[in-house]
Amino acid sequence: MKTTATITIVGAGVIGAAIAYELSRALSAAIVVLEARSETEFAATGAALGVLIVQLSRRRRGRNFQLRQASLARYDTLIPELEAATGVEIPYQRRGILEVLTTPEAAIATQSWLATHRDPSLEWLEPAAVVSEFPMINPQVVHGALWAKGDRQVHPRRLTAALRQAAQQQGVEFWYHSKVLEVKQAGEQPLQLRLETGTLTTEYLILAAGLGTTPLAEQINHPVLLQPVLGQALEFGWAAPPTLPVLTAEDLHLVPVDPQRVWVGATVEGDRSTGDSQALATLREQASHLWPALKTAPLLRHWQGLRPRPCDRPAPVIEQLQPRVWVASGHYRNGILLAPITAQLVRQALEEHLAVGKGHKAQQPVSDPSENSDTKTSP
């Protein structure tokens, strides 16, 4: 095992893997990714359904929406690029996302918003059209629907595996079961990372470890306060129509993943960090009310993970903490969506720093506080 690196990324989830891949394409440097878990274990990435919501977002102003648009656009080139490089098939759903409005008030508000924005990528469906075209939806809850045909869905774990493999093919090393216990920094000197298996000296450090970012940032006196928010999902055996888009209603998503399976997950779990059987039962009850076929569909599995949400600032946190340290974490419910643009921002910042030399002034966060309360998110 080597003892030095030029760039070290802490965290091999979708954010860390995307950064590793982006840097490997742009820089000729010794890059190491440290991951505390095994190669098959996931935290926030494992809680995600990969729903990429942009056009359904009601807030269209500010930096955050621009990042969403840029990141989604990158996906249309990134997926074929990764598949060609690795041979890994990445399920990428291009049929859009159908938002079902379940109250008259929500339908009226949505039509009013749509009339103002006049977005050609959005299609309004009257209740009769929804029931006719999507008979799996409970007709009693349908008051219209908004179809964002440009929004997408990607398989989070397959995406992350492909990003890791593509980065490795470019020379990046991934060290699993390599938890960082301590970060030491002396002035402008390289950083010393103490691991359970030894010590690694690195010129630059990128913290992309989700909730694990907080204790490491504290050690270099730049607090990044993140709190855990539970994400849970269910997988059902159900033969969904092959052309079915992602369905979303009442803060629940139904995601067709193949001809025989669908995922169901909540966009918001509340400020909880542990799951229980009652929460899963409630999730299934809510889903069965919206999509009655799930009442009798076999439950194949369920899973959960913790999403990192910033405590004192908008999500995500992407900034330079010190001349040698960057953070890219706290994406909350939009980690999958924003992974490509996050990687590009980190790469640009690092390239600029290398160009101007050491001692570069810390950058401002890229997120826009006005966007933190976006009504639609991408779990």
C-alpha cells in the first residue's frame, strides 16, 4: 500500500466516485479514494431511488436550479460514456416523471404555475386522461397530472459502480475498509491522514464522506455540521407496463426498475435517523392507496440509508475549507442528481487553485439559500 498521494477523496459513494472519475479525466495525478465501508455497502447512495427531478421543480430561479439543469444535461452524455468505457449497463429511464395531483387545490395551483411558465417540456393531463393512460393509479386520488418528459431516473448503485470502475481504469485507487481516524495539518505542509491500517500523506484532500464529513472537518477547525435524515424504500414484484414513467404523488415515488419490479420510496422521511417496522408499514399503506396493485404485490425487500442534511446552511456544501482541503457533501435528497455537476465544480476549483498556486482564498458555497425549500426533490 502506498503512503503518499497527490489528491485524496474521502468517501466512495456517488459523490466521491463522480469526483474521482472527473479528476481522473482532467488531471495527471496520483488519486486515492478512501471508503470506510466495503465495496458493496452504501450509506446515502443506498437510500436513493435515483429520481432526477428538474423540470418538475417549482422554483426556477437561482444558482441551484441552474446546477440541476447542468447536471441533468451531463447525464445524457455521461451514461453512454460510462457504459462504453466500462461495459457496465446503467439503467437510465428516459420516459420522464408523472406528478399526480391528488387534491383540487394542488391541481389548480399547478395549472396556474404552468400557465405562468409555459414550459414546452411539461404536459398537463386532465383527470380522465390520467385514468385512461395510467390505469394503475387509484382514480379516486386523481385531479390531474403534470408530466415532465425531460426528467430522468438512474440506478444509483449501478451508476456508482460504473463511476468507480471508470476512475480505476484511469489509475485511481480505491481503498475500502479504510476509515480515516485523524487528519493532521501543519501550516502549508501536506496533510497526514491516520487510517486504521496506516498513514497516508496527501497534497490535497476532498471530503465527500456524507455524514462522515463532520468529524473530519472539525479536526481542521472548519465545522461542516450535517445531520442524518432517514431514507427508506420498498421493492415490489410487480409487472409494470414497459412504457411507464416514474410516478410521484403525495411525496411518494414509484419507480419501475425492470419489467418485474418496482421501487417505492418517500421523498421526505422527517428528522429521524432510525427506521422501524411501523414506518415501513405506513410507507406500504400509503403506496397501496395511490397504486392499488401494490396491496397484493409481493414485497421482495426493503432497505434504508441516512441522508446528510446541512444544519446551518442550504444543501449542498461545496466549498474550499483551506488551501489544501475541499468539501463536497450534504447533498441531502439530491446527491444522485447533483453528482455530475458537483464533480465538475470540484475539478474546476482544484484546477484554478493549482494554476494560481497555494494560498488561494476559500471559495463561497455554490448553493443558493433561496432554493433550499424546493418543493420537489430527487431522492
